Amino acid sequence: MAPPQCVHGCGGNRGMNYKYADTPESIRMAVREVASRDAVEGILLCAAPDDGLDEWLDPFLRELDVSVFGGVFPEVIHDGENKGSGAVICGLSSEPHVTTIRGLSGADPDYTSTLDADLPLDGYETAFVFVDAYATNIQEFIESLFRTYSVELNFIGGGAGTLEAEQHPCLFTNEGIIEDSAVMAAVESPVTLGVEHGWREIAGPFRVTDADGSTLRRLDGQPAFSAYKSAVDEHAESELAADDFFETAKAYPFGIARMDGEQIVRDPFEVTEEGGLDCFGAIPEGEFVHVLKGEPESLIDAARRAKTEARDSDTPVEGLFFFDCISRVLYLEDKFERELSAVKTDDTPMIGALTIGEIANDGYGHLDYYNKTAVVGAAEEV
């Protein structure tokens, strides 16, 4: 069996401790090897979907004597490549304070009581946050985070799961693989963020007159699919149809208007029986939304801007974390490698995942759950 692949920056006590491995045995070997290094106090583990992953990884996580967190994502990012198999393992120089929030689809969506409000006072500066992308209270959880920490922590992460649109265990901790939850791992290392999407307005604004969480029922009093279809059909090459909805809709997301920052992008992914639209992420009733459209160049330029924002000072950067939306891959197809190239730099290791929704502060104090957005984190020390 092939040994785990070791890449630039994976050896020694300086630089980013990271590896990519692509088989169950090599992933276990890589995690143990990275965890054994003197400079490593915790493990970030991002894995791509694989049949049987639960069977071998769950007991392995429970046996680890080092703090571990992460999740299953549609694809993982290793330097300049996106990979649909295997896992990226990153060793962290400070021990993460890991909080698990279970029941993210529960009846009580106020999660502030489960969060330690003293983390900033204890020296933590950054929190990785991963959520089950198919949980129903993600937006409420994000709001609980902001109420608790405001701008005292920087947040970076995204939605875990697969593109099967079904809920499965997808988040990693020392408790094993869990579902319908959120995992927050606070670290002492400062991470500077860049958040950009590159989509532009083509129709709207429409007022959200009926919505329930992530289900958009009516826009300007009309059934949401009808209003959306009318807007998209004016711009799309083929007529939007309900039976292959996402094939066209992936190029036309919604944007929630915001006064002083990037619009929050929301991906509609299917039509409900009542003529509404199910989206990744909530669209609150009373908000105004636009229909957006992107071009490959505008999306690639946005990712480049996100990297520039994250590295906008002369402070040395030890590593880049890149959490990008899987729907950008589905839209850009073979051009997505150009987006990765726009973020990667030759002198800085880069790892991350292609997520189902992205979580980040945008530099203006906003903490949001985004879709179709590029999030880059530049870490002074990993």
C-alpha cells in the first residue's frame, strides 16, 4: 500500500505541518505522524466522501490522544489542486478549544448557553467553525456566535456533508463522526480573512414575502419559482425547468442586500411541490434579494481579491486556509483550476475544502453563512 504523500511544508518544526493521504491506512498513518511532532497540539482533518468512511474513521478518532476536528466535504483542497478523494491533515501549534453543539435542527435554536464567552479573554483569536450543511438552524447558530463573540474572534469554515442532499454523519471530533451538529475549534493563532464572491445583479430587488428558514415561498407576493424563473429566463440560454432545476440555477443565485458589505449569496437548489425554492441557508422574510449572475472571470478575480484582502499587510504568512463553495466548481468546471491558481502562492502552503456554504467574518464585522463565496484565511502561525 502506498505511503501517505508528504508535500512542501510537512516536515520540521517550521512552516505548516500538513499532509495529503488517499487511502484509509495512509490517512491513519499521516494523522499519527503529524500528531507526534513536537510542535503539534491539535489536528484539523478535512476528508472527501468515501464509502465505508464511518466504519474505520469513527473508532480511529475516538482513540486519538490529540484534539481533532474537521469534517467530510464534497472535495478537499491540497495546495493547487482540488481532490475528490482522500484527506488533508493539518497540525496546529496551539491546542484547539473544541466545542460541539448537537441538535442543530432542534426546537430551541438559541445556542448561546453552549458557547464559552470567555474564549477571547483566554487568548483565543480564531475559530474554525464547521456545520452539518443539512441542519435546519444554521443561521440561528451563526447569530448565536455573533451575539456571544461579536468581533472578538475571527471565524472561518463552512458546511460539511455530501452532494447527495441527505443528512449523514459528517463532522469530526474526538467523539467520532457526528451529524446534525456544529463544531467550533478556537485557536490562539491569528488568521486574517478575505471574503469575495464575484456575482453581479441582473434582476430585482424582490421582497421576500413568505419564507420558512431556507425555504423561499413567495417573492413580491408571487410563488418564488415563478418569479425566479421569469428573471432567469431573460438571461439564460435555455428555459429554466423544475425537473433539472439546478443545472441552470447554479449560475443564478440570490443575493441578500446588505448596506455596507458583500451581498450574502444564497443557492437555490430545488423546487418545492408548492412552487417554492429550497436554498442552502436561510433567507429571512422581509429581506430584499436580487437574482445574480457570474462570469468565470469575475469569479476568479473575486477569489484573487479574497487572497489579497487576507494578505494585505507585510506580516509573514505561514499558511493559507481556503474554504470555497463546491457550487463554484460545478459552475466553473475545468476553469476552476484557475481559481485555485489565483489563490495559491508559491511560497505559502494552502489547504482547505470545497464546502456546502461558507462561514466567515467579511472584514466589516459581519459574521455570515455564505453560498458560492470564496473565503481565504492567512495564518501568521499555524
